[in-house]
Amino acid sequence: MNFDDLNISDEIKKAVGKMGFRELTPIQKLAIKPALNGTDITAQAQTGSGKTIAFAIPILQKIFVPDRSPQAIILCPTRELCMQVAGEISKVAKNIKKLKVLAVYGGEPIGKQTRVLKKGVHVVVGTPGRVIDHIERGNLDLIGIESVVLDEADEMLDMGFRDDIENILTGTPCQRQTLLFSATMPVEIRRIARKYQKNPKFIKVRDDAKNIPKITQYAFRTNHKHKFDDFIRLIDAYDIKSALIFCNTKKGVDFVFKGLKKKSFSAEALHGDMNQKHRDIVMNKFRNSNVRFLVATDVAARGLDISSLEFIINYDVPGNYDDYVHRIGRTARAGKTGYALTLVSKEDSINFNNIKKSSKARIAEKKIPSDDEIEEIKNKRVLDEVKKSIKVDNLQEYLYVIKKNSSEDISTEELAAALLKKLREN
């Protein structure tokens, strides 16, 4: 099924096509049609599954543009996700004249948001706390709300937003449509669904090979004493150019960050003690590839979406399977492939074994490579590139140079070996 098969406006079809989307993802196939018909939805969908488009299209399809009051509210756990979702919805709405989308979140002066709300906004994307703030100040009237979306609902509950979410839902018209999206489906999410939705359609994308993000998952047994050195070995062995590295504590983040800096790696740290301005600077550096490694706690990394991120490293094993899913879901976005590497010390064994039992995908256990093995891996990496070049490149000019410089004293094999040495040293 592709977007042309949907009963939606030409403006939306054109915008989605320009965004490069043709076929619907599994969550879009299951969610868009019932949502267009006004059905409430509770969907279990991973980050990066295409769920933003799955709720953006039904919301935008029914916006009445001449009415400049808010008609839809999307609640997100973090300001970063708010900005990302608002940006995506704005792209889908690009061809709908005079339709306004606004992101509201903390850490930014409320006056600017207030002025935009007073001028008229159709779709509000916000963190629960800032949305409540605008409601209490009289800036945001809920009387015309026709759609409410809870995006990454499990993370919002983990962050303590339950009361704010319930207050917002209670304040919206009872005939509204409620769309709930969550990577995991704990008891509290199900309770909210029962209480605030009307005969919702429950959707869970089947975990078959086609729908699981293409994440290669490896675990490496280590011990506390040599953990950091083993971590550096993995960076070396896998030739990791950039990675998001998770630690369980702020102390752990600082330790790994300082260790990377001592080794002259380009790195930044992210945890809850930092103010929002500093967090934004660090995240933008990482997003724009101005820093190689970002070391973070789970809470600090929420809402961080890097479409091209190839590696996630769990320096510490997370406390449960849900947290593991959230972490590794930061890679292999939008159909790309990715790697999740997890260091497992003796103290982590119980948590890791529980995660492994819960995981539907295989987490392969591998040994930390030795110095000799790392050298062999590096040589193989260069030679693989050389073999690829032999197949696809025109090498006549270079073959002539090699033949010209080989002799009885210097064989072509020796020339190749010396060239490999020079490449490795550089």
C-alpha cells in the first residue's frame, strides 16, 4: 500500500511524496485508515517506525483552517521530541495554506509562545507541563480540540507526567479522538487507555523479521577493572566513527566522558544536572557531527533522534528490557541498519540475562578482541576495501606504476605489503 491509495487530500499526498515516502510502514498501514475514520487507537510502536506520519495525516486531514483556534494537541515527553514532531507535521502540512503548527515546551520564554497562540494556531505540540502552563494562563483553550495524541506515552509516565496528562485529557471535549503511541505497554498505559479512550483499536506491529529494525546486537563479557579498556578496544575493532554511549548514572557518564577525553577522542556528556541551554548545545553538536561520541543517561537522551546514527553502546546494562529497547531504538532509523553493543560485567549478569530472555531478536555474545585480533581486523578492513576497488575501479594507471617499480629485488607482494603498512600508519 502506498500513500496514493489513502483517502486524503492532494496537498498531503504531494507533501508526503516530496518528503521521499512512497510505501506505508507497518504501523502506518494499520493505524492511518482507522484513524481517518475517527477511531481511537492504542498502538505499540517503536521510535523510528514512522508513527509521526501515522498520526499527522489523520489530524491534518480534518483540520478546518478558517477556524484559527487549536484543534489538535500532541503531547511528547521532551522538548527535543516536540521540536522534531512539530517539524515533521509542518512538512506534511506544507501545502495546506495558512495552517499553523506550534511547539510549546519549557526552557524557552513563555511570552513568545503566548504571542503565537494568541494569533491563532491549529496544531499544538507540547510537553505536558508547558501545555498545562498555557491552559492555566488562559493562552490555550481546549474547547475546540478534536484530536489528542500521546506520543511515547510510556516515557511521559516514566518522567512523572501522569497527572498533567490526565488533567489535559479531562479538560478536552469528551467527543475528541485520542491516539496513543507507546514503545512498551505497561499496566499504567493500559489503564489510561481504558479510562480516556472510546472502544480503541489496539495495534501492535508483529515482530517478524520484516518489521524489526535492522539492529545487529552483540554483548561482550567483561569485568569492572578492565571495562573501560575493553570499551576502547570495541571502538577500535569496529572502527566506530560516532556513537551514543549509555551509562546508568551521572557518575558513570562523567567517568566515561573524562576517559574518552584523556584518550583524545571528541566527546560530550549529557545528564540531568545540566541546564537546558547546555543540553541543547551538546545535542546540536552531536546531531551536526561536530562531536564523535555522546555519553548520556537514559533520561538525558530522551527525545534525541539522530537519523544516521549507526552505533549504540551500552557501557552499563540497563535495569530492564523496556529501557534496553528505548536505548537501542536510537539506531537503525528510517530503514537504515545499526549496531547495539553491550558490555556485561559480573554485576550486570542478572539484568542482562533478563533482557536476553525478553528479547525477540538475537543478542549474540562475543569475546572482546585481543591486540593481535584487532590488528588482523584492521588489516582485513583495508584489504576488503582494496578488493572492492579491484572490482569497480579503473586501475590501469596504477598497475603500470607497480609493474614499473617491481624488480628482482622488490616483488609486487612486497610493494603491496609496504603500501598496506603506509595506509595503516596513516
